[in-house]
Amino acid sequence: MREEIISWVKECVNVLIKDFQENDEVKILIKAFVTQYELNTIRSIESNKNLKYNNQLNYAKQKIKNKIIKTQKPSIGFSLKPKQIDVLFLPFQKMHLDVVLPIYQNIVKNESIKVGLVSNNLSIQSWIKNKNIENSIFINDLEPFWVDYKKNKYYYDIIKSVEKLQKLSVKNKKIDFKEILLFSWNSWYWLYDSTLKMFDKIVENYSPKAIFVGNTITLVGNIVAHLAAKKKIKVFCMMHGRMNDYIQFSKFDYFYLFGVRDRDNLMKLGVSDNKLIVSGSPKIERFLTKTNKVTDSNHNKNILVALSGPGHSITVEHHILIVKLIYKLALEFKKVQFKIKLHKKDRITYYEDIIVLSNVSIYESGDMSVSSNIYDWIVNSDLLITGASTSALDAMLLDLPVVTIDILKHLENVDFINEKATFHATTYNDLQNHVNSILGDDLQVDLRIKKAKKFSQQFYTQPKEGSVNLMTKHLIKVLNEA
């Protein structure tokens, strides 16, 4: 089903881009929400709610709320006085920091390169401020403030084009792209609007030659990358996971990749090889020299659960079934600590039963009190339970056994499952047996771990000079040439 949804979303976006071929502002607006379109389409299919009614209701609520508040969003201001910056780092999600910070801290040592670090995510900005990171730029007001998307001067022209798009027929439902688009805008148009204003002020105050965004596919990174390209500002970014379905709608000059296999896949999608830099992953660099797994103070066995949540590969129904299996497992293995790291698509409400168990800890996405670097979690675990998450490959690289769960056979095209690099479970009995084998130090487990590591190494290059040094040198070289 996901392939059908992706194909439909791409077709709709491409038609709209063609309709507004001469209008860069509209094209950026349409492209910016591309991942939201897919997620909201999936949610619409799964939900029994009337999306059109929901959109009208939510819009009306926000309008009323804004009238009651009767306030205007203050103009954007920065803590750092205007000056020339060579390269500006702009992470939006916590996971972006794991990539951005090592490079930033490396490049800041070079006095000939002027750098800055900024985020229009309030929690990220607060974290940066608490860490007192050199050359950080703080924005004066980042509280979300709903913006009426109908006041966009192109709104009615866009809707007119959208209404001509073909609907998606799936599961006895007709999905209207107009409602998907409006749902996406109602939720996130305020961020689109504030990102536009932030970018204009950044250019006005700091005239960066280059911008390193967290992710050029997601909303903020996509907007900034397209705006930067219009200003002939170089755009750098690092891969995250394996979400390449919408790479055609993103913009970048240089894309740093974990390994050769991802480079080859992107080239097949039409990305020029001179834009693709195989750098390895800065996130894993400090873990490659570790020889001993860290254990907790009570010497308990630890199971890390890192599901991707419902959305791209797993339906809500399937996700709930998987969580129920993990609940049953936690009840049985009372002496094992279960650490559940939620993906940003996941919700703690799915875990209401399991959260009360004394051997279960749940950490929400964006929790700034814990590490977002998956490797910090892996080295403290005895096994990983996941679905199609790329955390499986991360775990394999550090010799952690991986159990994958697929009850409804939604993951039949996942390469590491098909290659038998994981201990795969389709029933509770499978899951129970795999966990017993792994925690019981079954000799067969070591053979699977070795096979898994060999498989994962296809996706990760480990440069002799180190990922951070390689990326830093390349970035400085590009800046000097510019």
C-alpha cells in the first residue's frame, strides 16, 4: 500500500509543480510538506474520522483562538549582532545535532572560517543555550503561533489546481489530496511561515556563503535549502535513515552519506554523483573503538525497543499488535529492563498498558534529557527489538543482535530481514524463542551476529581519517573555492 501512496503523492506534487512552473514561492510551499502528505494520507486511511470535517473544525478553532488572544507574532530578532558568516549550521530535530555538532565543533577551531549555529526549534535552542556553545545564534521568540494559511496570496490558485487532482482509491476510501494538503497546512503552516521569515533575517544579518541543514527532505530543511539555492548559497546536508522516496523534491549541493550503497541508490534515482560524498557517519565514530558493552549498575539484561511507529511501513493496527507483543514479553521477562525509545512518528498513548510495568522505561522523541544518538542506547543494550527501522543496521554494526517483528507481513521487502540478518518474529512464540536464545547466549546467536555485521558494513564506510575530519575538510575546501 505504501508504494501506491508514495506514487500518488509524487504524482500530485509533480502536477502542482508543473501548474506553477514559473512561481518559485508556490513550488517551495508545495514541496516543503511532501513527507507530511504521505503521513497524513496514511493516517486518513487508518482513521474513521471525516478529514474534510476535521479540517474545517480545526481551522475554525484556530481562528477563534487567535481572535481571543488578539496578539501578533513579534518580528524575528537574533542574539548575535549582524556580521559575515561563512557557514551556518541549522539543525531542527534533536537527531540532527548528533551529526551537526561534531562537524561544527571541529570547524569552529579553524579561525579562518566564520561559523554560526542556529535552530528555530525552541527545545533545540534551549539545549544549545544551556550548553553554551560558541557562536550560537538565538532567536528572540520561538513559541508556535498559528498562521492563517488562507491569507497566502496564492491560496485560492493552489486550491483550484488541487481540486483537479485525481483521488486515491484505497481500502474502500477515496482520499482527496485537497484535504491532505489542508490538514498538513493547518498543522504546520505556521512553521513554514516562521521559517521563511527566519531565513530572510539570516541572510540580511549574516550573509552566509553556505548552510548546513539537518535534513533537506523534512519541512524546515526543505524550505531553507530551496531558499538558499535561490540566493546561490551552498547547501550541505547529511543523510538520516533511508528516506529517499522524495529526494527529487529536495535541494542540496552536497549530500554526505554513510556508505557506498546509499550513494549508488541515489544515483539510480537521478542524483548527480558529484553531489554525493561518502563520508561515513559522525554519530558512530566515537563508538567504533569501544570493546566492552556498558551494563547498568544492577547488571540487568537490557532490551532496547526502537520501533518507527505507524506511518511509512506499519499501519496503526499493526503497530498496536506489535506493542501488545512487547507488553506480553515484558510481563514474562520481569528481570529484564525494557527501554523503549519512541520515534517522532510514535505516540506514548500506544503504550498505556506497558508503561505501568516496573521493568519498562519509555523515552519520548525530542526528550532533551537523554541522548538522541542511537549508538548511546545500543552500547547499553543486550538486544534490539524493531521493525523496519534503520536502527537495526546501527545495532548490527556494533554486534548487537536484532529481533524484528512483522505480524501482518508488512515488511516483506525489507532487505536486512530478507537477508536473514535479524532474528525475525511473526508470532509471540517466535519472539519469545529469539529472546530466550539471545539472552541465554546460544552459540547460534554469534553466527547470526557475524552475518549481520557483514551485511550492515555495506551501508557504512569508515574513512581512515574519520567521518568528522573528512566532512570538515570537504566543507572548508568548498568554501575556499567559493
